[in-house]
Amino acid sequence: MNAVATPSRFDIHGLMQAASHNHSPDAFQPNLTQTQWELLGTYLQPFAMKQGQVLIEQGGTDRTVYFVETGTLTVHYEDDKGRLRLASVGPGSAVGEGAFFSRQQRTATVQAAGQAKVWSLPPIRFTELSNRQPALALEVAMALGSLVSRRLANRPKRVAVT
């Protein structure tokens, strides 16, 4: 995945707002104060995506988790019979949590449906967060675990667990 150079301004408050305004079952909803969000932002890497840009490839081994600030990401999965399944992930949600927790290959391809702002949290940065701010890391992990649980309970959203 290659980041796109754009004049977009990134501020963790945009991601914080997206998460607080997403009341869907597909929301990433950590119970964080503004100060905790700002601290989390120091461990995240923001970047812009253009339409059609691939974020995650099915079968990949990267374990980074991504948080969506703006835009929509589409999730595509081709099963053993060649059928394509699709889910959409919008602002205030996350993708990549399946491999983040399982340490297994990516189960689907994720790409931008249009322009998007996304924040990444690779495993090495999560380890640093865990060592330096364990309560914050635990809250992020619990919120991601809750998202996985809700997606697995919702058959159409299961493909979004990447």
C-alpha cells in the first residue's frame, strides 16, 4: 500500500469525531478521553487514499489495523467457488483487525471507494503503546475485539473482518 501525497490536513480530532458520530453496529467505539485520543494519535500514521487504491490484499501477511476517518472502503472476498462478496466500511470504523489479532493471512482485499483518510496502527507501534500506555492499549484492543464480535454476529459484515 502506498500513501498518496495530498494537501489534506490530518488531525486526530477528525478521527475522534468520526468515531463519536458512528452509531452503527460497525463502529470503532473506544471509551477514550480527548487527551487519550491525542496520545493515541502519536502512535498512529495518517495517510490519504485515492479511489481504487488497495489498502489490504487478500492473502497478505501484514497485521496493521486501519481506522477510517473519512471516505468509504470496500471489502472484497473471493471464495473457493470464485464468488465475490462485498462489504463497506465507513468513517469511524476500522479494518484489518482480523489479522491484527489472529496473526494469520488477510481474508479479503480492502480498497478505497473514493478519496479517504485513514490512520494505521502497525503491530510494532501497538507493542510500544502497550509498553508505555497499557490502559490505553487495552481499551483500543477491547474496542477492536468488540468490533470483531459484532461483525461476526452480522453475517453480511463478516467479510469485513480482514
